[in-house]
Amino acid sequence: MKRYCLTLDLKNDPELIAGYVEHHQQVWPEVISSIRDSGIRQMEIFQVHTRLFMIMEVDGSFTFENKQKLDADNPKVQEWETLMEQYQQRLPFAKGGEKWVLMEKIFEL
């Protein structure tokens, strides 16, 4: 399996941060299904203050392009993404429309 790591910031507001964390304790089943259907086999999100760090392990069928298309075609995922927008703050170096930014691995033990 291949692993990807991505990062994103939250807005610097304790109430919004708490709301984001709370939503992620009960992610909608349709969103979970969409994640799995795209080839993502394992996903974890870690948080420190406003910084989020996501680790995804994917199977051979996964591509970011396919995930993006599946998300765009799924009204429930779009509803979730719209809801999450109120909590998230794009990184200053993110490309247009990019939320989660792919990180580059620079070390492995």
C-alpha cells in the first residue's frame, strides 16, 4: 500500500476548532463510504492547535483525480465539504482551490 500525508490549517478560534473535532468524532456514513470507495484503506487525522495532519494508506486503485471526481459527483460529500469550510483555513501556499496540501517525505528510518 502507498501512503500519503497531507496538511491543512483550521481557523484560529477555539470554538471552531472544537466544532471541527466534534464533527470528526461522528463522520457521516456517506462520507466514510466515499473515502473507502475511492481506494483509501486507512485514514487518520492528527491535530495540534490549528494544524491538521492527515495520513492516508491507499490501494492500487486510488488516484487523487478519481477521488476528486467521486467527491464532486456525491451530493452528501459536497454537503460535508461545505460544512467543513467554516472551520478550515487554506495554507498560504496552497494552489487555487486546494485545501489539503500533499506533503513530501524527507526522511524515513
